[in-house]
Amino acid sequence: MTFTSLLQAIGKDFEKGLKWALVYAIPAEKLVAILFPSTAPAAAAVIDATSLVQSAVLLVEQKYAAANAQHGTGPEKLAEVIQLIGPVVTQLLKQAGITADGTYIQSLISAVVALLNVHQMPATATAASAA
């Protein structure tokens, strides 16, 4: 067995195990509520804020993609996301004890965008190598 085929076999077994584990895994927010009940409200606020940022980023990205203007429009997209969710995210983070100014919110949005870009890389790399 070659090194590559060994890694592929391990990867397939890992994928099967991961799918099984995800079906039975308890969502993080429920684990926090069970294990750390006193921090559950703060954790819920942070999770809600993060989900809201991600949803807004995806919504704005879809809008710009539909207009065929997804490249070179980062500052405009950032401004639009901030306008959509800035005050609500600031309030949610405040509930969690996090003081978030405009710079902090911009950094949070940029971090979510960076993670989404990294998450998409394998599909993009596959498409690029197929071309």
C-alpha cells in the first residue's frame, strides 16, 4: 500500500466517522448551557451575534454576485454589512460583556469573511485545477 492510498483510506474512514459523529453531536450552545449554565446567556448572545454576521456577509455577497460585482468591492460590502447588523451585533456582544466599537465590529466581519473564504478554498482550488 502506498503512502497516498493509505492516507485516502484513512480519509474515507474519517469522513464516515465524522458524518456519524455529526448526527449524534450535541450543538455547542446546548453543551455550554448544560456544562456552564451561568454563562449560557452570554454564550447565546455571542453565538447569535456571530450567526447574524455570517448571515449578513452571505446575503451581501449574494447580492454583489447577482450584480456580477463580487470582485474589488470589499469596502462597499463591508459598509453594507455594518449598516445591516452593526448596532444589533454591538448590543448582542454587550449582553455577553464584550465592549465592541466600530473597529471591533469591522474586525469581526473581516474574520468571518476570511473564514468563509478559507472554507471555500478546496472547491475553488478544484475548479481552478479543472480549468
